[in-house]
Amino acid sequence: MIDQFLDYLRYERNRSELTVKRYEDSLTDFQKYFEEQEEGLSWTSVDADVIRGWMESLMERGNTASTVNTGLSALRSFFRFALARKMVNKDPAHMITGPKKRKPLPQFVKEEEINELLDKTEWSDEYKDVRARTIIITLYEAGLRRSELIGLNDSDVDFEAMQLKVTGKRNKQRIIPFGKELAEQLRQYIDCRDKKVAKQSEALFLNKKGSRISESEVYKTVKENLSKVTTLKKRSPHVLRHSFATAMLNHEAGLESVKKLLGHESLETTQIYTHTTFEQLKRVYKEAHPRD
């Protein structure tokens, strides 16, 4: 039966040999599994419970949800083929749902790494360095998206009220408070910028020609500087947004407050950071508990 199905994939469906091999491996593995479960089980007698048991065994062997779903897809295709040709009289796979793929947890820079970068790294008074430090502090202390940072204008910074007016997705605006450190850094940056750059734009962050800074410049700036203190593979501006959210929750900020600061529409989007902080909590426990 398996050979007939594989020939069907090759010659009638024109599937690649890679796909055929992947389906063959899944079907062979399933057959081996059900033959070990109960004497007399066959392709015509296996039911949904047997398939679920096989999927569980795949997970227990360390396979990812993606691999298990590929195996389930192979079974579905096989049983549809066999049912259409009356090789079996039922399709036990069609109502089974595969495991959900786990979304990767957001990566974040540790607080001590941020402190090392901002407090212990030598920064020159050149415009490029002053701007870089300001960008990093703004992203980290305000939790902005890259596009939101680029979109800031001078008029969006209210030093008297100590707040930023941020334009987010779908042009929705929100107000983000900031503290003394960011206020001082922004003042230093603006002073340096106005002395060294011929301003051609209302934008807060400018390139050397006086125009609004580009996405690539912001990305390059953040990546180069985060590389000094972290070994994370991802060192993008969004990592600093993740770091902001994680730091806020680690220091007992409420989930609803963090949601508003990030500009999330749904609390579910913000809740992923609670998983991040829990993972950090588990690491702290394992490192610190004397009996672990």
C-alpha cells in the first residue's frame, strides 16, 4: 500500500523526491509503531487513538511540532488515497489536529548587559556616538518600535511634561512618559545635533545630511553597539523593545500598563513577555537554589 501511494505521488502528483522520501519515512515509522502496539493491527484497522499515540511518541523522541505535523500530513494524504481506491473503508486521520507550533520566546538583552553598554562603555562626543547612545536609551526606556523611533519629530518631545508622543501602527498615537536619564540624553543629543548637522527635517533623529534617519541606519547602529555586550544572535532594535517589556515586568509593572506603553491592542500579545520572565525566573532558581 505504501509503495502504491509513493508511486502515486511521483507519477500522478509529480511530487519531488525529497517530498516522497519524507512521506515514506513518516509512513514507515507509523507502520513500525502500530505493529509494535498490538498484534494484528494493520492499515485497515488502526484508529484515531493509535495515530494520536504515534504523534505523542514522536514528541517524546524529541521531534518538533513542525515534524509531527509533517507526519500527520503524510498520514492524511495516504488515507485519502487509500479510501478513494477502496484499500481501506475509513479515514482515521481526517479529524485529528496536530500540535500547535510553539512561538519562540522574545529575545532580550539582560539588564546587566544594558548597564555595561550605557554606563561602562566609552562614548565619544562625536555626533554619531551621541546619536547612537540616544537611540539605544530611547528604544530601551520607551519600548518603541524602530518605525516609531524614526517617526519622532522634535515637536513630539515634551520636556516640561517629560513625555513622548508616539505614532504607532495604523497611525494610532500614544503618550509615553520618560525619566531624567532619557531627558538628559535627549537634550545632549539635540544640542550636539544642532551644532554639527545642517537640519533639513523636522525629524528628531537625523542622518549626517540633516534628513530623517533611515531604518537601515537605526538597525546598524543598534546591532553594532549591542554586539559589544551580548552574544544574542538577534541584535535588532526590536530586541530592545523586548528588553523594555521584560525589564518592566521583572520590576513589577502591571501587564495592562505594559500593554498600553507598548501600544498593543490585545493583552494576549503582551502576555508573551510573562513567559519570558518566567523562563528567567526558572534560570535564577536553578542557579541559586542550594538543593537544585
